[in-house]
Amino acid sequence: MEIPKNTFKSALLAGEQQVGLWNIIRDPYVVQMLAGLGYDWLLIDCEHAPRDLDNVLTCLQAMQGMPTSPVVRVTENDTAEIKRVLDVGAQSILVPYVQSVEEAEKAAAAVAYPPKGVRGMSGMTRANAFGAVDGYFQKARDEICLMVQVETKQALDDLEAIAAVDGIDGVFIGPADLGASMGHVGDMMHPDVVAAVEDGLSRTRAAGLPAGFIATNDEMLEKAVAAGSLFTAVDVDSIVLQRGARARLDRWKR
């Protein structure tokens, strides 16, 4: 059988806007429902959600056959965790808090087989359909999309160098941590933070890579897309649930 095509990656390479949703509700039943709504991608978050590898696997299985592409954000830039997430079938990986060229190189090595990387060889994983994918080891990296998060002032200063690392397929500008590193904790709409986000997005595109962003604020999302965001998460599932539940309560308690 052929290796599954990464439609998310191919769309980014074609310059097509990919609208996404952040998933932190770890229930695969919810994940399957969200994956059928029509979003281009769904971010399965491990960094800020109580999620282990078993849950990542179950959520990927819940999304199989759905029109929405899964993207897994790993807990940290950890080679062993990235390898395991790849083996259970993730093809698009988002690595948080990458601060330097060296850290970007470490992430790139984790998703590639030797001699270009350090991904461990295994012929019996979900990623290669338990050995049924022809030429998996030669083709796997072509279908993997590795994105790193630039989310501090230090990383933003080194953006072009990070983007130039061989194997980095996209750069995601993380607004919350970026704002905090600039002294504006919890204030992503501070003018200085907005300007830094726009700068990071436009510089990423100028460097020849797709740029990504997340916000729940429409004004900020419009600014981000105008600045070049190409894989754009427009909300978070738990916030959507809370917002809707609160609105219904407010409506009927009045």
C-alpha cells in the first residue's frame, strides 16, 4: 500500500489558507465530532492538556477517514516523545518553545531517519501500517510536516536563522508566551505584542516558510492573516464550549 498523503502539508506548500481549531478536550468522541465539521486541521494538544500517548493514538484513530487533518503539538522538544508520536501515526508535528537554531536542528533530527536524523527504525508501527506501506522509510519524511513555535523575544530575534534550518516546514508564532516574554503577561492585544506578531508572521513568509497563528479574537485573527498567517487556528474547543454554555445560561437565567 502507498503511504498516506499529508494533505495539510501539500495545501501549505500550495499557499492555501488552512483554518484550524485547537483541541484540548481529550475525549476522542469529541475529537471525532470536531473532525467532521469541516476545519482544515485540528490541533491535538499535549503541552497544555492532560494527554498521554495512548490518548493521542485514540484521537488519531478517531480522526481517521475524516476530512480534517490532525496536527499534534508535543509536550516539549523531546526527541523520544516526537519519535513515539510519529510511530502512532502523526504526520504533522508542532514543537513548542523553540528558541534557537540548535533547538530547531534537534526537532528536525527527531523526525528524519538516519543519516539525516535520529528517528528510530521500526517496521511494525501504525505509521507504516504495520509494515504494509511500500518504501515507508524512504518516503516518510516527505509526508511529515514539522513546525516549530517561535514564542519568545529571543526566538523572534533569531527567526530567520531558525526558519533556515533544513527540515523545518513551518513556523508558528505563539502570541501568549511571546507577549509574556515582552513583559505583557495576559495582554496579547497590547500594541507592542500585536506588532511583534505581525512582524514574526511577515518575516516567516519572507523567509519562504508557511506561518501559523492562533487567537480567539477576530480582530487579531484578521491582522494575523493579513500579515501572512497561512495555518490559522481560529478558536479553542473548550472556549467554544464554555462560551456557548455561558451564553445559554445568561439568556435563560435572565
